[in-house]
Amino acid sequence: MDNDYKLIKDIKFGMNAINLIIREASSDDLKILLLKQYYRYEELLSKLNKYKYINYCVPFYNKLMMFFSIKSRFVAKKSDSMVSELMIKGYNIGIINGRKLINSGELNFKLNNITKLFINIQEVNIKELNKYL
């Protein structure tokens, strides 16, 4: 699998997760923050698409699994803390995947820089969500 494809897949998974979980947030501040984080992903995706156009769509099965995973956690109780915790866990997975791509040594200069930006965005997103824990 191409490394740029892997990065686009991780970005799309993050965007899909935000689309699903934003409905569970109770405070308007958290919803606005999640929207800002979604738009960061969109900006990053546009940089990748300018570099090499790849259209990746999260498979329906993965979307369905993510949907039920999120919904099952909010059956009994909804809280911004739970939303924040789930998003932080997802961002940590993104950081790990990004580091693996960089450590593989197979990235060209431009893709390496975009991957570093991806990791930086994940770290910023985590810092912003910490106040909701």
C-alpha cells in the first residue's frame, strides 16, 4: 500500500470519527472545537490531493463498526468527557500510524513533511481536548 494512501486513510478515518461523535457532544464549545479539528483535516487532505490525487473512501463496514462502537459507549450516559476521551484515543492511534510511516524511511521529502504536519495536528487536537476530560 502506498504511504500517501495510508496517510489519506488515517485522515479520512479521523474525519469520519468526528462526523459521528460530534452528535454526542453536549456543549456547543466542544462541538465548535471538533468542527475546527475537522477542518484541519480537510486542509491537510487538500495538501495531499494537490501532491497526488487519491480518492479514498472509508469502507462501509468500517463506518458501520465505528458507528456502533461510538453509539454503544453513549447508551447509558453522554458526557463531553467521554467524547474527549474517545477522540484522544483516536488521535493517539493517528500519531502512532504517522510515526510508523516516518520511521519506515520510505517517504519522499514532501510526504515526510505532510506526515509530520499530520502528527503535529493530532498533538494539538489532544491538547485542546484535555480540558474536557
